[in-house]
Amino acid sequence: MSNRKNGTIYVGVTNNITRRVYEHKFCELGGFTQKYGLHKLVYYEKYDDIYIAIEREKQLKNWKRAWKIELIVAINPQWVDLGLTLMDCGSGPAMTG
């Protein structure tokens, strides 16, 4: 999740990405994402196994900021809000950024 291109980045894991994006967009969760206005889903990976998703989340949280930006730009150079199109795609274990 992010607030704008090259802005603040949040990495998290969920078992229902559609619900989680909705919660972030409509400020139903407090904490870091609400404090910094992180309402845009700019990157995600989908996994069939929640344990693999959690391991990937841990890996990305330890990455340098520049590496995270490179990862986002590689698939979403304009930092378009992917959450707008994801709302119709269902759920499953996912790692968000």
C-alpha cells in the first residue's frame, strides 16, 4: 500500500486481499496505514499457501526502500491503484505492498 508515486510504502499479508484493500481505502483500520494515508494498492503477489506468503512478507520487510521501489516500478511504473480493479477478483492469501 502507498499514498502516492514514490511515497510511503507498507508491506503486509492477508488471507483476503479484497477485504483488506477495502479496509485500507475506507480507513477501517488504524495504525500506520491510516496515519500516512496509504490507500493505494500499488503491488501485490498472490500465493496459495499462507506460510509462503508470510515468508515473502518478512523478506520484503527487510529489503531496502530502493529495492521495494524497483519491484513496484517493474510491474506498475505509474503506481496505479491496483485495488480498484482487484475488488472483483476474489480472495486468497496475498502479500501486499
